[in-house]
Amino acid sequence: MLTTKEVALFLNINEKMVYSLISEKGLPATKITGKWIFPKHLVEQWIEANILNYPEARTPLPPYQGILIFAGSNDPLLEKTLFLFNRTHAGHIAVFGNVGSMGGLQALRQNRCHIAASHLLQDDETDYNFDFASRELNNMPAIINFCRREQGILVQKENPKKIQSVSDLGRSEIQIVNRPPGTGTRLLLDRELSKAGIPTKQVKGYDHEVQGHIPVGLEILSGQADAGPAIRAVASMLDLDFIPLRWERYDLMIVKNRFFDEGVQLFLGFLHEDAFRQSAANLSGYDLSLTGKMVFPITP
């Protein structure tokens, strides 16, 4: 946590400007006993999210030659779909880099992937990804929905610690496992902790990070943690209990000059095939009503 003076030094501005940034630019802050304090990791995320000008990538992504590169947020259904795609389409290989939603957007900007997967909840909590994409990229990408999925808190079977909500994660006897900064799941947890008035330093295990939803579930299944943020599908797969937080939109973003690459079009077409729908049938916590539909740009 930073004080007003410390955050002013961190940003190299005067203290009066700090108060303006809180009210006008959404600088992350909270008041305790009448004084402003600033979670340093959220201030760093705020700085990154508000960058306007990025250097152009030195080298463009090579012409499509059969390797379709995904980067971004981890999802079990997406990983299963990539396996089916590779088995179905000889001569094409889809690969995935699990770097979190923000990492996927950065990879897209740097021409390191064809498709970025993201589920970043906007500040107004009414939509996903648009604001982040507009800030991160020089030009808005095409955005195709992959699925809607249910986010929440995984807990041990039969919930022995009687965890009922995010506010219980602040209890001294609760140990959590977390996701890395820049992932949509971590940002959602931070938002919910803030709304519940729980400082992150009060949450045991907050800095214990694993790279994926299933690893969160395995930490809880093995007894290394009591709870952790993840999607409902993992609770079903590992026979854990689940406390729902919200349904979210999990999208695929594609820069427009790569949208008609052969591999991209083959994958988007695959989302409308029976093989894909059947692969999702046995996974709980997914809604495919928007799958394969373009959510930006919106057509009449």
C-alpha cells in the first residue's frame, strides 16, 4: 500500500494532482480512517491500462503458413477445441500461449499472435474487452465471441470452511491460491475484494499464483489452499464446490489484416460445427448462445 505522498513520488507528480487523478481518471484508491491509500499493484495496472502510444512492432507476423497462434486467457474448452481443430484439419497446427488477457492483447499489438483470448471486465461492469482493446491497440480488432462462462470461487468439497462470499477470504484461517496480475480472473477478484472492503494484504495466499484455472483447482483438491478464483467448469471436472460471482463473455480478438488468413477462417468456421458443440456438452458452466458471433464491429 502507498500513501498519497508515496504515490505522488511513484508517479512523479505533486500531491494535489493525485486527488485529481482519483476523481477524474479513476486512479485506484480507497479511504481508511479518512486517509487515501493506494494498492501498488493496482496503480501499476492502471498505468499500463492507460498507455496511449506504443512503438510499432519491428517485424510483422509472418504470412500464414499453417501455424495458428493464440495468446491470452486460459480456458479448458478452448484448449479442448484446439486439440479437436488440430485433429480435424490436417496441415494446420493451432498453438496457445497462456499469458493472461492483458498479455494476449499485448501479444496482438506486438504481432506475436493471430488471435488473442480475453475476458476483461470494463469499469462500468456492463461489457467486456472493448475499452481495453481500444486503449491497447492502435485500431480496434474484430471481436468474435468464443463462449460465455461462469466465474466464481472454488472451495473444497462440501465447503468445510463454510466460505459463503468473497468477504470470507479475509478470514485469518482461510488460505487462497491466486492467478497472476494481468489475468481477467485476477482483476475480477481484485474488484470483488475492493467492493467487499477487504485489503489484499489481509488475504492469506494472495501472492501465491498459479498459471491457469485447473492448477487453481488442483491446489484446492490437494489441500494446499481452501479457495481460489476459477470457472465453474473446473469445479465440475475436479468435484469441488463452487461459489458463483458472475457470467462473463470470453472473446477472441483478431486484427483486421489477419482476419481472412486461412487458419483464422478455418477456426472460426469450426466453432459452428457439431464436433465443437459436442465437445462442450459435458462441461458445465458454459453458454454457447453467442459462440462464433461477431460482437465488434456490430453489424445491423
